[in-house]
Amino acid sequence: MQLPRLPILQYDRCRPSRNTSPPLSCNTTVAIPSRDITGHGVRVDHTLLVDPGEPPVISGVTRFPATDHVGGNSKIPSIVYYDLEGVPRAFGGKALQESVIERAEDEEWVKVEWWKLHLRPKNLASNHVTDQDLPPLPTNRSTIQILSDFMGYLFRCSKTYIQESHVSGPEMWGSFENNIDFVLSHPNGWEGPQQTQIRRAAVLAGLVPDSPEGQARIQLVTEGEASMHFCLSTEKTAGSFKEDQGIMIIDAGGGTINVSSYYMTTSPPTFQEIAPVECRLQGAVFITRRAQQLLTVKLTGSKFGTPEDVAQMTSEFDKTTKLRFNNPTEPSYIRLGTVKDRDLAFNIKSGQFKLPGTDVATLFEPSAAAIIDAVENQRRLATKPIQRTSTLDRSTRRLTTAQSIFLVGGFAAKNKAVADGALAFYLDHRVSARVSKFTYGTRCAVEFNKNNEQHKLRAASAIPRPSGRMVLPNAFSAILHKGTAVSETKDFRKDFITECAERTSCDTIATEIVCYRGDASNPRWTDSEPGVFSNLCTVHAGYVPSIQDAQSPTGFAGLQFYRQQFSIVLMFGLTELQAQISWMENGVDRRVPATVVFDQIVEEI
């Protein structure tokens, strides 16, 4: 991604370099918040570019309402209470206060958690997760609206924190309040439709206006890439990055496990992806979900097996037992009630439920297996060798068999990695190339060739064009193949023609971009594997005078027709897809930006 400008004063003259966060040479004050918003919890960082000659400093927003209920942590739980009218009543740590919980029960508020997983792409390797497995959403609030409400809450908290923690805070805030750049992270597997929803939520929250200028103030980064930038900026891990070596980043987070592999190419360092990134829905919340299921079974018949007691014990497991577990040969304990509580028939004594360590290990097993599988995929697909190290997280000790470098997040144990890394991405921007996860192209027709064996088999489906030529539908024209390394400056193009019987039909160009998720190296027909082709988006280009100089020879049945010749240009090097329509005019390559409209997502209400 090209280094973004800050939209005030002379920022275009004081961009940081690509390999470090250098002092700034202009006199300006800008806040750049970053938000890790798509995990189990939320953290907000910010950097204030204040003093000329001083490097920017990344700071966390460390004060939220009721943070004493989450250990004074700068990462707050992404929980929201809504009343029956759909009005948000409590966010984050405040939603865990006893008084709020009591009022929520009395007034029948709806508790919303894990809601960000409803955004997930349905094509992820997540057969174990359905919407029915997740806590339900309020009937009158969609996932985008909930995300918008939470963004607005975080923005208000950040505003209060910055105003109260900096000298002349209110005046300083007022100088840049309407010119703030936002850096938002999302899991590796989130694609164009999810990115569009995140941007839409930012607009609904009032972070930016609904305009091209407003959208330019939002930067999106994957959690894997943010984690890599965090590792680079951390003294303990920066030494693991060595020139001409591959390195693997494992971000074992709250909802997802993100695995990315990079290769350091130059000094000062820049990095290239060497394998398609991985995303698995096996983060910390799924370990906790399995714990709830286990407790329900284990305590059936006990006086402590009520839904309320199981919910309390599940919460205690999530906060303490899960984090302490490190040895399957030793028992684990979950607190409940008081020290007088006991039910010896169910291993409950002195207010603690005793679980064999082997049972707790089974809760981690699917997540560990998902990590190992993702790691093996990375090693198999990597275009450069990935080196070895003994740096491992205790909860994923089995990964020694993978013989790779690991920098493991630890199932959301690190509160600052993604948010800090997102700002480091904004300031330093080290990744110069990314790897295509899938094959992208478009559905089209190809001219019928009677000498082509495949064409002969499809002869019955041939249709005439206005020119009189016979073509075969359901063809697939690949523009970018899976596994291709894509730099930020490289574009991918394919030439096409379209024929119209009416000139007005040529006024605009609209082409579907299709994603092929199968295993064939060169897919040719969309109807041969219909289940692995899916529409990604539609590329629109409006009226362009030069394109309208279409040919008008006499065609089929002596009728006049019009022909356009153009190219679809796709740029995948950024974290988001961009498109252009191109044509040749007097030997010069002319281009116009194209609007990328992702397929509409219908949500159940």
C-alpha cells in the first residue's frame, strides 16, 4: 500500500520513510488511531505527530469506563448491551459491572458478544461454525450497525482520553478532529465484502464522511501483517528477522488464527509474502465455547449444573483457567461460589471444580491442530525456505514438528500486538509484495473454434454475436493466478471486446470479477466446477468519450453493430482491490478509475 497522506497542512511533505519511523520535518499535529476491532477484545492505539524533528510515538488508549472490571487492561471486551428498542446501553468493561448486569436482567436487555464473527466470509475453513453456534444478534440491529455502535464508542473514549492526557488537549483535538486518519485491522481471511462493511460501519459511526475524501482517511490492514510490523518494532523479536530467510508469523487471537510468511529481501529491510496467508476460525473464543459444552456435560445432575452456574464457571475458565493451563498431566481448577460450596461426586470441593488436565488439553486440541495444518500449508506453498527456531508458545508446543520459525500470539494473551502493529504498518510500511490466495478473473465468452476438441464438446451451446461470429459462453478468463507474488506497483490486465446492437448499450462497462477457489492451475470453464467459482465484485466504468469511438461495420444479417475494445486492470498489491478500465488512444494507454461494488450481502434478521 502506498504511504497514505494525512489530510491536513503540509503532510505530503513529511511522509515517513519505508524502513523506519523517522523524525518529521513539518510542524503539524495529527492523531492517527488504530483499532484492533475484529477480535474477541478491542484495543485502541494512537500516535500524535506533534513536534518537528521528533519521531512519532505509538501510545495506547489506556482509560475506558469501568476498566477495573477487566484488570485495568487497555484491551476491553467487545460486549454490548442493547435495550428492547435497539439502543446501546453498555459497552466493554461497563457491561461486566454487577449493577449493569442486574439492570439488564430486569429490563430484558440483549447481551451481544462474539458478534464480529457474524462478519466472517462463509468460505473460510469453518465447517464447525454456523451462525446458530454464535450468540444471537438483536432482532433490530445488524452486524454492521453493532460494529458502527462500537466504533462510535471507541472514538468517544479515545477523544476523552487524548483531551484529558495531553497538555491543551481540547484545543489540540479541535485542530485535527475532522482530519483524522484511521487504521483498522481485520483477520487475514476477510475479503472485499467484509472490508466494505467495515468501511460502511466507520461512516455510520461518524468517523469519516461518506465521500471519496472520507474513505481515503481509512486504512485497512490484516492482523497478520500488523503482527509482523509489531514483531519488527519489538526488541525481543526483531532479531529473528534476518536477510534471505523466511519467517512465519502466527497470531493466535480471540476469534481467528492468522498465519503469514514473509521473506526479508534488502537492507534496510522490506518484506515479501512468500505464501498465501491463512485464517482459521479456531481462536480463544472457540476454546471457551468447548469448555462451556464440557462443563454442561460434566455437571449434569449436580446442583451446580444450572445454566447460570455453568455460565459463571465458563467465564471464570475464560479469565483464569485457560490462561494458566500448561501441563495436561496436572489438574486444572475452576472457581465457583464460595469456599463452602462442595459436591464431591462431581469433583467440587472448597468452591472449586477440579478438571483433569487431559480434559482441558482436549479443549485446545482443535485450535492446535488448526495451527499445525496452517503451518504445514505455509511450508508447502512457500516460495522461499522458512528457517527454524525454538520460539514457541506453551499452548502450541506440538508445533516443534513443523520445523519453522514461530512468533506466536498466544490466544489473545498479547493485548497490544495488532493495534501497535497497525500503526507501525501505517508509519513504516515494510511489506512490498503479497501473494494471491486465489485465482481471479471474469466470466466471458470465447470465439468458437471448430478445431478445438473442448469447443467441439460445447458446440451445442454456441451463440451468435452481432458481428456474426459464434461464441461459447461460460468461459473463465484468469487475470491473476493463485500464488502469484503481487507488488504494490504491479497491475494485472486482460483485453476484452464487447459487441452491441445498440450504441447506448456501450455507454458503460460493467464486468463481474470472479474468484476461483479450486485446485486447477488454469481453470477454463465456470460450469465445469460451479461450486468453486464465486462472484467477488462488479467493476463499473461510466461514459468515457474515447471508448465510445466504437467500430460500426455491418454484421449479422446485414445489421449495424458497435464494438468496444478495452482492458480490465486490477491492482491487488494493496490490502484492498482496486480496478481501472483501460484503452489505447493514438498509441497512448488511457485509464479511468472503475468503481468496485462487492456482491450485496443479505443478513438474516
